[in-house]
Amino acid sequence: MMSSGPFILLDSARCRQNIARMEEKARTNGLVFRPHFKTHQSHAVGRWFREVGVNRITVSSAEMAGYFAKDGWNDITIAFPLSRFHVEAVNRLAENIHLNITFSSIRNMLDALPLISQNVGVLIEVDVGHHRTGVNISDTRQIALMVNQVAENPKLAFRGFIAHAGQSYSVTGEKNVLAIHNQAMGELVKLKSFWSQQYPEIVISYGDTPTCSLADDFWGVNEIRPGNFVFYDIMQHLIGSCSLDDIALALICPVVDVYPEREEAVVHCGAVHLSKDFVLFPESNRCYGLVCPYNGIRWGAPVEGAYVTSLSQEHGIISFGASGQPFPFHVGDLVAILPVHSCLTLDTMGEMVTESGEKISTMRSRKR
Amino acid sequence: MMSSGPFILLDSARCRQNIARMEEKARTNGLVFRPHFKTHQSHAVGRWFREVGVNRITVSSAEMAGYFAKDGWNDITIAFPLSRFHVEAVNRLAENIHLNITFSSIRNMLDALPLISQNVGVLIEVDVGHHRTGVNISDTRQIALMVNQVAENPKLAFRGFIAHAGQSYSVTGEKNVLAIHNQAMGELVKLKSFWSQQYPEIVISYGDTPTCSLADDFWGVNEIRPGNFVFYDIMQHLIGSCSLDDIALALICPVVDVYPEREEAVVHCGAVHLSKDFVLFPESNRCYGLVCPYNGIRWGAPVEGAYVTSLSQEHGIISFGASGQPFPFHVGDLVAILPVHSCLTLDTMGEMVTESGEKISTMRSRKR
């Protein structure tokens, strides 16, 4: 156990349950399950996916692809637009594994594609409403230009299209998430039916945790690649993707001082531990995490009315506003903070400990 | 050079200039200069302080004290309330170096003090208006209780008081920062004159980058311990602590796609690189960084009207709103992002490269 905290405690049973549930959903829908490994960035958690039959994965950088290739993963999609600065790493990796790279426009395709010297699969990213990266899905002309670029190059195999309906992160409730999902399905199924005439083997790859958690029907696509669901977090809970009992990690940290007169406690849990993503909750207050009791083994349900409302580099401020309740925190307690965005919390911390004391490192582990 | 970016480029000349300027200010004011090393967390940058005569430092954790002790620093203040969970590390360290520990109340003092087994110096944190941690400076009774606890224990030396006027981070302009500074000085000078009758050697330690950058008179204190000034950042620039030309680090990252029709470019620079602190600028828009051209050697002045307005895990969105100007970004460019909060950006990245290509590691460097 990392002696003193702050440290991330991973509930491995919940994590494996989250994995099993999503794998089952993919399988029963006849979908390829290519989970995004950017959330856990860990060989150990990756192996839990392998145990349920997963053998294709998604990552967000060439560096991350290399990290997982070292642990035997040999079919990897880098779901981030390739830039010329990462082609060398891609060429090296593609000597040894099946690698799919992504382009989000004819612009970055023309910039980086000529530098590819190995056999790789190519995915074209289409924008289904998130407006971050990707060709507008209705821009048939640009898509055709890109497909032709790939078709002309004997080293490249056109694999299909990749989409991320990330606008699902800015809504709450199953109904709103499903509205986004159904619109994306409607657009993607048209893309698929058009291009699969010429390329019958193409993949339509899709995936964000809200839609993949809440939808039961994926008629427009044949592959999903959610990532965050492996741990979930407060943001996902507020969107409606998970229950609080699905959240598989928490930051354990000491209460270093209490100020009951201003209804605050101070924890050793700052931006360098939790990261600074917040949700506006309750109402329009910034909430950086929910606070749970911790008995030295596991955490309990969140303390009602307790929120992490401020973070500096090492200090976290817990505000406690449950009227009529005694102030629940004491100096020397350990508490568990459920993070707003588990991907960033783990990325910042770099490692975790399971409930049985097993240390889990990641590609972001610190040297120490 | 870390090939592909994103990487942090450190302008070592600016950094050394920032160090020299603050050291000179401390010296000409007759103050002990005990810089906070949490910003750079680096042996190499620490040595630049040593070169200008600094031999006492501040850190924010026992772990960080251990990291700097390894590089020969032997007079270290941990400016974070000690909790029982870190006493063991403190005891180990105090066998070999002069260590000062901090308590922010009689509560955490009574919780952790009985576990101290080595000779250490003790500082009492007083709250001069930031309301994060510390005894209210007017709570004479609690302060006296704490001083007595220290005086009764032969292993402990009462070193004095520590204050952080962190409310200076939430104002802008020299006048407002100096108003906070002068109020803090007025309160601290009373504390000093009262307690120095009984303890003539006590230190009044003070320091935040805004007040230490902007004030020229520190009559209430005898030690300053700012940290962020070593690099500065956009937040400090907006407060008024520094000019843009004082900012000593930037994140170099590739432009992976451009969307001139929506006046946006996408860079490979996400929350896992830049961290998620933002300022509301211009007006009430979230700004995660300013965008500068980068010629492969150094960065230039920020591009007018260009701001990082959104960050996901790996993607950064630059919005460009300068009316009438041609869209200035192209796929395959490298650009430099001036961070909002340099402490967190370096903590997240874990290492830097100087303009001459020297790699600078920190205690947060990744294993890779």
C-alpha cells in the first residue's frame, strides 16, 4: 500500500464487472469490441480485457500503442489524427503489429500520408456533431478524395470510418444521450451502406461511454470503442451512464484540517492528484469530486452534502452543507474522493492500488 | 529533443532571470529567500537557485523534501500542514537535514505532534485572509496553545509563523494585489512584534508570487517563499505579476487539423499535457492558454485573437477570432502554448527541454 496517500484505490471487482458488461453488450449486438485504453493506460487492466476475449484495442497516441504492443497487443487503432511528427513512431510499430491510423481530413492526410513506409490500415474520422475533429459526414467529396488517396497507395488498407459522438458528454439523462446516439446511427448507417458497396469489409467504429452505456441498439455501426466505462466517474454518473456503485476508483487522502465554523475540511488532495475537471453540481457550484467515508478497506456511499469545491496544487477544500447534520470530518481521517473525470485522475497519479494491496502501474507511472 | 511533442520548452535564460530578480529583491530587503520548489520540482532548476546563493527552500510534501534532500538541500520547510500519515517520512528525513514542519491548527498539531521522534523546527500557519488553511491570525488563544505545545517538547524548536496571502490570485492589477499585501503586512508585523519578545529568533515567512513580484516593501516579515515566479504563466500575467516576456516555459505541440470555416485549429495538446486550469479571458470565455508561433528554436509573441478554448484528454481546440486576419494555423505546424498555470503543466508533463536541447527531469518524471 502506498503508505500515506493520496493514492488511487481501485475496486477491481467493479472494474472487471464494468468490462464484462460492456463486452457482453458488444457481443450480443454482434459488434467488434475495441475498447479505448487511454482511460487505464495499464498492462494489468488490459489483461482483464484479454481474459474476456478482447484482442483488438484503441489508443490515443503512437506512444500508447507502443506501450501496449510491449504487452502483446497486436491489433491497435490509434484514434487520434496522425501528424507528421508521429509518423516515424508509427512506421516502427507497424513493422510488428497490425496498426490502424486515423486521419481527420484531407489536410492532415496529405501532410502525413506520404511519410508512411509500412503497411498500415487507415481510418477516416467523420464528424457526427461533436465538431472537434473529423470530416463533416455529409462532405462526400472530401471523403471520396481521402478514400482515393488510400486506395492509390499499395501500403495502405482502407479500413473504414471512425466517429466519436462526444457531444453526449454535454447532456444529461438517457433520453438526451439516446437522441444523440440515434442521430449518429442514422448518419453512420448511410455512410456504411454507401461505402460498403465498394469496400464490403469496412468498419464503422464508434464509441463514447455515454452512448455505449445507455444504448441497446447499434444498427449503424459494427465496432464500439468506449474507454471511460472501465472506471466511470462522477461526470458519467451525472450524465446517466452509470450508478455511483459502478465507479471503480477513488482517491484516498488524509483530512489535514477541519474548519467546522466555515463548514469546510481540507484534504491533502490537490490538482496534482485529482486533476482539475469539475462539474457544476449541485446547481451551479463547481464540484471536483464527491466525498465518501473510507474504512481502510473500501469506501462507502458519498457523504450527503459534501463536495470538493476548490483545489490548489496540493490542497483540496471539502464543503459540507447538509443542514442540521453534525460536521462529519476529523483531522487524521482518511476519506475517499470519487473523481469527476477518472481518466485524468489516473493520468495525473500514474498508478493505483487494488483492494488486496496489489500495485497497478500505468504508462504514466512516475520514476520515483 | 523529445521528437514529436507535445513537450515543454524551457527558456532557461528567462528562468534564471526570474530567479535572479527575486533573489535580488529578497536581498535588498534584508529578507531570507526560501523559494518554493513545488513549481519546478527539479534538481537542475534548483541548482540555478544555489548558484545565486540560495541555501534554504520550501516544498509542499515530505516526498518532495526527500527528493531535494537527495540533491544536497539540507534546510527545508514543508509548507503544508503535517498529517499523521506523513510523520514517518518526516522522522526519517529529519535524521539528516534541518527540517521545518507546519501545523495549521491545534487540531492537526495534537494529532501528529506526539508521533515526532526527531529534532525538527515547527512553524505555525496563520490565515491572513485566504481562508484555506491556518489559524485565524487574530485567534491569539489558539496560537498561544500551539506555541506552548511546541515549547514543552524538547525535540521541537519553535521557528515562527508562516502565511500565504493566496487571495492575491483572485484579483488583478498592482493596486489590488498591494492592498492585500499591505493588509497582510499590517497583521503580520503585529504578530511578529508580540511573539519576538519571547522568541527573538522567529521567522515570519510569507510568500505568493503576486505579492512578492509586485511589492517592494516587506516590513512585516523576514522571509519570502514564492514559487511560481520561476516560470510565471498566463494567470500571473493577468494578475499583473509579470510581463508575457517573463514567462519561461511553453508547451510545444503539433497542429493536427484546421477548420478555418469555424475559426478553429486542433492541436495535440490535451488535458494530459497542459492540465485543465483556465482563466476567463478575454471577457468571460474560458482560456486554457495563449498560442504563439514557434520557429523550432524559440517562441514568439502570442498570436492576436488566438486562445486555447477547449481541452479533452489529448485534443486542444484553438479558437481564432481576430477579425479580418487570415487564418494563421496550418496542419503540420508546431505552435507554442503559454500555459495558464505553469506549476500544473510541468507537474503533468514531468519534464522539460531547454532551448539548447538539454533535458530537465523532475520528481514527477515518467518511467517510460
